[in-house]
Amino acid sequence: MSDGVFEAISPEVGEIDESALTEQMEADPDATLATLARMTGATDVRLRAEAKRLAARLFIDLARTNRADARGIGRIASIPYQPDGDLDLDTSADELLEARAVRRAVSPEALRVHAWTAPTTAWCLLVDRSGSMHGEPMATAAMSAAVVAARAERDYAVLSFGRDVIACTAMWEHHDTDEVIDRVLALRGHGTTDVAGALVAARQQLGASGAQRRVAILLSDCRATEPGDVIGAARSVDELVIVAPEGDSAEAASLAESVGARWTTASGPTSVVAALSRVLDRSP
């Protein structure tokens, strides 16, 4: 890890100086986030716990500060009665009072309840863990997960892939954002790269959502080293966007051109926030 940043933010064994951390974030946010990401794997139990707590807080705060509009978020709405909703007293009061006055049963058809409406967008983030997952790449992946969680709040999945696919959180699961970030930071890079398998898994995850728009976000150089029909798998996804590492994007650009996907590059954890906005905030 960056010795200068590490020594600045952790001058004492097992501790992180939050004032120094703030100063380092102002001076070099990418290096600081990369160092903090590495520290989440420290052998010192106290240091590891502090690093995880602070990393989650920073990633979530940065993602929410740069949060886009809420087109992907479901809303509480007043809808016709259904058993699992919360009674909307304002719109149901007349029926309740009338039924009580004449001593008859309440008519469910005249009642309304508050319930979540389906979100307009579902997201599935695919994190390529086949290469190096230390420092900056790890921090970039964690930041991406925080951005997706901030946008979605409900219907989203975060999958990591190498030779196989592992769910940090599936579409049908509901984990706190800090827990999802912790799982991403625990990833270690190794093995081959099954891009086709990852895209098939994304299609399956997105298929579990009732959202109108379903987007797979591929965080990868898209250099497949496992057999599979990458182009066919990419075309099977409703909407695909790709964020590739800056300076290593040739395969990503080629795949995007072949399937009509939007793509961009990111140079590190702070730039990935703007990169995701570039590809996600355009109309499908």
C-alpha cells in the first residue's frame, strides 16, 4: 500500500486518525481510498474493523453526494386495497365511517392502501475480479457498488466474476449498503475471465425484477479468457453499459460497438462516479 498515505492516516498501531484521513482525501482521494481499501484486509483486527467502517462511510457519502436523479427508485403510492398494504386512512375514511354508521361490513373495493410501486429501473453491476483486486481496482469496484446502491435502493444486484460468478448481493436479497461494500472489498483477484457467463448471470438477475428498464453494468476490460459467446450473451441483456479501465479499453470498445452498448473509461475510484453517470444518465 502507499506507505506515505498509510503512515499519515495510521500513525499508531491499530488506529486510524480521522482528521488525517480527511486531509489525505482532500490531497489525493484515489490514493487514500486505495490505501483504505487495502487496510480492510489488515491482519490487525482493530485496524481492519476501523478501515471497514470508514471505507463504507466514505464510499456511501461520495456516492450519495454525487447521486443522480431517482428514476430507478420505487415509490410509495396509494393504490386499490390489497392485503399486504398499509391502509390509506385519508382516502378510506369515508367508507370506514359509513360502514360503522350503518353497521355493515367494510367493502374492500372502496379502500386504498399505501404500497411500494415497482421501480422504473433495475441494475446489475458486474465486477471483474479476474485480475488485480488490490488497492485502486478494489476501491473502484466498491465505489461502483455504492453508486448503484444509491441509485437503486431496491432492485439491484452486485455480482463478481472470474471463472465463476459470485453474488455480493442478489436481486431478491436486501442487504445494507455497507454490508455490500464490505463484501466487494473482501474480493480477491485470481483466475480466468468468463465474460459470457457473467452476462448470462446478469440477465437472470435482471429477469427477477419487474422494473421497466433493466441495465447490466459491466466493470471490466472485457478480455474474455474462458470460452463462451460473449456477443450473444451481451445481446441477450436488455441494456448493457460498460466501464473499462482507462488505458486498457480496446476489448471493451470492440464489444460495445458489436452490440450497441454505451461505454466509457474510469481512471480510479473517484472518476468512476462520473463515468457511471455518463453511461447511465442517457435515455436507453
